Amino acid sequence: MKKLLLFASLIVSATAVNAQWTEQATGFVDPSRGLSEIRIVDANTVWAVAYDGSGDGANVQEFTKTTDGGATWTPGVFLVDDSTYKLSNLSVVSDQIAWVGVFDENNGLGGVYKTTDGGATWNQQNSGAYITSGESWFDAVHFFDANTGLTMGDPENGEFEIYKTVDGGDTWNRIAAASLPNPLNGEYGYAGNYVAVGDSFWFTTNKGRIYRTTDKGVTWTVAQAPVTDFGSAAQSATIDFSTPNNGCLLKTIGTTYTFYTTTNGGTTWSSATPFTGTRRILTYIPGTNTIVATSQVAPVGTSVSTDNGTTWTDVESAAQRGASAFIGTTGWTAGFSVDEFTGGIFKLTSPLGTPSVTAPKFSVYPNPAKSSVTIATANVDAYKLSVTDLTGKTVMTKSLNGMENTLDISSLSSGAYFFELSSDSKKEVVKVIKN
């Protein structure tokens, strides 16, 4: 049996509400529906995947969706040919178009299904893939936009089975072996365990390695993480990224938790530090150094770090909080439903407390900018600047000093960039829009 990295916990409380999170009803008739993942399209449109949180272990192929910012949620069913299929993950691009991955828990195989009518019907794509008994095992699907997407599965015929489409899934082409680093003996991935930011996509393996593409699957690299396995009983780990370069890793061995960060997309990681947080489902607010930590086991609730995991502030402990997702200052976190009218998800409606952290040392303005920006600091003598685009490509580096520097960005194309500013005592990432 393989390896679905999802949490499952008994329901304790689904009705508590506090100043940060406002309870919403996911609409499921059956009680104790948890959410394994939340996928945000925009501030109005959000999808979420259900699981049985009662402890009975029922296989659930259900989702829920809102198109009005969570005021109403409408549940649905993934109609994917076989009611015994497990779900790997969901990828969404609009209120109508989404893809879901499935596999057989004992035999693997599986594939990808697409809806173009908001989840009313689901049709299999690339049916000739993931069919090699004893090798193929579908792990994940991700779409960067409505046309370009990837599916990935375990090694088949000596290479990870990865396909790419550029026409919304009508046609798929397998990534050539020459573009993929070779798997180690016995290496495989984990269902649903991937991260995507911009044009970058990462997946993890049972050998403690991280495969990465920064160009939507054209080229790939692999790096050894500071773990031996991302999903075994003896040792496991989770990763998340806020930009194509800035990420974190939390390693678990028994009751020992160790924290790492990366500034180069996971190629290398910082020295190990004891994890000082009290909650361990970690989710970045995109483009920032802020990590929101939630928990569905004691201590339940929410913690926040605004300095990339160095320090943590416990914000609230009102109820179980599970998988989370954020877009700007808007976000949702999973709970458990009581009935179709009560509970199941919480929306972020006010700042997550007031963390006691050092104020930012850098400011970048104007933002958005046209031809130049000013970088100001009141308490840093010298620092380095690295500017990357959404693909993770470094487009500018500078060594700066003084309280104020004006930077010419007229040569940059229009779009979003991440300004990473680092000194001996501080590192910050600022998202800047170039018009």
C-alpha cells in the first residue's frame, strides 16, 4: 500500500469562532467532513477536497466550492469511474475548470480527470498513461494556467512518469528521459505531495530528494534534502515555498521537529535548528516571509511567524485548524463540518493577531513602479539585493549600503519580481510589481 500524505484526525470542535477566523459551512450533509486541501482561484472562487474526519476511514470522493468568497459553499462529487479510487490532489484554474488525480490504493496506476462545467462531470485525460502494472503510480497533477499542466507518477521504465500538456489536457507528451535526473534504486514519489509557485514545481521522494522544474517541466534538477525519507513512519518531512527561491522544510522524527530554510529553491538548505513553533501544518502567505502554522491536534489553533520561521507567536487556540491557503491578505483554513449548515471551513477576516517581532528593516517604494524604486533602511549599514522573476531566474544582484538607494529597473519587463534583501542580521523578501 502506498503513501498518501494526508492528515486524518477525530473531530473535536467545529463551531468555535474568533476574531481572526470566521466559520463558514462547507455544505456536506455527512458530518465530520474534513478538508485535505484548499485551492484558491481568486478572492471569490475557492475549491476544497473533502475527507472523512470521523475516524471511520470511509473513502470520500467529494469536493466543495464557493464563487462568492465563502458566503455559500456547494458540495459536489468527483465522478471518476471507480468509487474505490483515492484522490491524489486537485488543481483549479477557474470556477468551471479543474483537474483531479486518482489512484488505486493497492495497485497504483490511476490518472487525471478534468471538469469544464464546475464539477458536474469529470472526464479522463491521457488514458494511455499510468497503465504499467507494478510500476505506474499516479502522484500529482498541476496546471500553471488553463493550457499548461503536468502530471507526475512513480518511475516507469527507469524514469519518473511525467507528462506535459500545452492545450488544457487534450494532448499530453511524456517528458524525455534526457530531461529528467535518474531515480535512485527503489525511489518513488508521494501522492499529492508537491508545491508549485509561478513556473516552478517541486515533488519529494522516499529517498529524501526534491525534484524541481523552474520552466513548467521543460528542464529538471534534483537535490538531496536534509532528510532520508519524506513519508516513512520513522522519518517524514513537509516543504512549502513562498517564492521560487524562498522555502522551508519541517522534519519529523518521533516527537523531534527540526526546521530548515532555503533561499535557492531547495538546492541547499540552512543548518538544522530546533523547531520552536507549537503547530506544525505550515503554509506561507505567498511572496512573504510569513508562515501560518495550524493544528488539528493539541494544541489546536493558529501560530504565526513573520520572520521565516525564526520566531513564532501563538495567535489563537479556539478550534482545530487544518490545511490552509492564502491569496494576499485573504485565506481559508480547514475545520470539520457538523452538518450541511454548520462548520467545515474558516475564512480569515482580520489579521492573525499581532506577532511580537522586529519591524521590517527594509522598505521598497513606489510599488507598483515604472522605471525605478527606492530601497530604504533605517538600521542596516550594508546589505545585498537579489531580484528574481516568477520563474526563479535571477535578473539582478547588487551590493548596497547607506540608508537609501535608488535602483533603475527600467530594463526589466513588466510583471512581478521578488526583491530579496539580506544583511548579517536580517533577510526579507518584498514582492514588487513592474508596470
